[in-house]
Amino acid sequence: MTALVVRVVRDTTNELPAYETLASAGLDLRAHLDASVTLAPGARALIPTGLRLEIPTGYEGQVRPRSGLALKCGVTVLNAPGTIDADYRGDVGVILINLSTEEQHIEPGDRIAQLVFAPVTQARWEEATQLGSSDRGTGGFGSTGTR
């Protein structure tokens, strides 16, 4: 497997994200905080990671929820998956939301999200007066059934 080289500036004392197993797709992002952040039920907050990345052109970083945090605490990434564009150089922030009925606390260094790198395809528009037919046609939400 060929590794993608991503340059990183670490403005935190947290360790760099690492793959937890050989076959892991995502790296765990950690909260770069001076103090605990409390998320009330339904509240959201932008949590910094203290990482700035130089992602190669043709790739993006996808910020995704951690399944354990979502299941056990009801905390997830609000704009999942969040996109980190290759030309962005600021702090990687994670928008967390508390979907539980209890306060949740994010502590400095907590693993709060996963980061997955993926190739990007940019589209080129071709205007048309009509589109080709398909079996589905204009059927939208629920048009293929519910089960």
C-alpha cells in the first residue's frame, strides 16, 4: 500500500493522529483544548485540533464521527463528513453536536473524530436542454420504496 504524504504543522502537544490498526481507514483527531468543554443537550461547538495540514492537490480530508462517541455519548460531527480542501491551511476544527439528553464533556486530548483522506474528482459542466432518460426518471425521495 502506498502512503499519501501529508505535511502537518502541530500547534498542540497532542500526539499526531495515527491509524489504530493496520487496516484502519481513519486516523483519530484529538481535541486541542486548554480546559474541558461542556456540551449541553442539543448544543454544538467548534473544537480545534491544533493541526494544520498541506493535503496534496487531488485529495481531500474527510472529518467523520467516531462510532463509539456517537453510540456511547450521543456526540457526533454535525456536518459529517466535513471536508478539508487541499488548499486550506488553517486549524482543522471539528463541529461536534450533543444529540443526547445529558451534558457531555470534551476533555483536552480526547479523541473526537476520524480523519480519512480521499481522492477528489472535479466536475466540468456541460449545459444541455434535456437529459437522457433513466429507469428512475424524476422519482425523488422515497420513490424506490421504504423497505
